Amino acid sequence: MRFKEVINTQDFSIEDLDLTEIQKISQSLPKSKVIDTNIAEQHLVSTIEAQDLCQEKIAIVERWIGIKKMMLDKTEAESALIRAKDAGHKTAKEKEWFVQCDEQVITLRDELEKAKVCKLYLDNKIKYFSMWHYSLKAFLRRDYGIESSSNYSTFAPTPEYNLDAESEFRSRSGKKDICGEIDWK
């Protein structure tokens, strides 16, 4: 894929921007505080996908904003220099007021504001998905940490209880060296 295909704005409309996938992922995130490891792992990946979707759309929206700004500048200049003069306005203040009331200028300003709002929406969605990603990652790190530090761990090669003669607590093995290797007795 070439970059020109990513930022192609031909036949693009800010109002017709498809947000279906982003909304689907947003609505699939847990609504309650009840989360287990499977749910967290599933949504961890989907939050990254959603951030990627938002960033792809932001590239198009940014391009659209740039085009609309150029068109607005051109239309304002034409309005002040040509259409205001044709309407009989002679002073700078009259021309300025004419530009503010010109329907073409108002339409372009409206399109530009919609694009800015869309970009703000997508930026906020990225932050939302990022917050969820961090929370899910922290949950999994804590959950895996609890699992691996317990006396009975499914992460170990042989999940079984061993009693340490010197301790009243159960442990998986005897002493470990600095690299984590088990001393064989």
C-alpha cells in the first residue's frame, strides 16, 4: 500500500466517516468491574486494534482539515476581493462583514469545524482505548504475578507442592541460585 492511498480524500466526506468498528470495540469492553484473565487477554488485543483504527482515520481527517483550510482561505479572499466588490461594498469593513455573511465561506467553516470535532473525537477514543489497555495490562500483570508467586503454580514445569523443612510455608523447591536455577539434592 502506498501512502497516497492512506490519505486519499477523493469521495471523502467527514459526515460519512465509518466508525462502526471503533464503536463495536468500544461497546465490547467490560461495563462492570468484573474482569477475569480471559476477558482481559481478549480485550488487550482489541484495544490496540481500536487505537490503530483511530490513527488511520486521523490521518485522513488531518488531510481533510488541511484541504478545507486552503479552500477556506481561497474562498474568503475571493469573497472579499470579488464578490464583495460586485455587491457594491467599497470599504474594508464592509468587505469584512460581507465575508462573514458569505454562504460559501460559512459552508466551508462549518465543514472545517466538523472535521476538527471528528479529530477531537478520534483523539479522545485513542486515549480511552489506551487507558483500557493500560488497565487490562496491569490487571494481567498482577494476576500472573499472584499466580506465579503462589505455592501451587501452573506456570512451573512440575506443579506440585513441596514442603521446605526449614520453613512452615510450602514452597516449590529448595534454594535457588542467583539465576533462578534449582540446586539438585
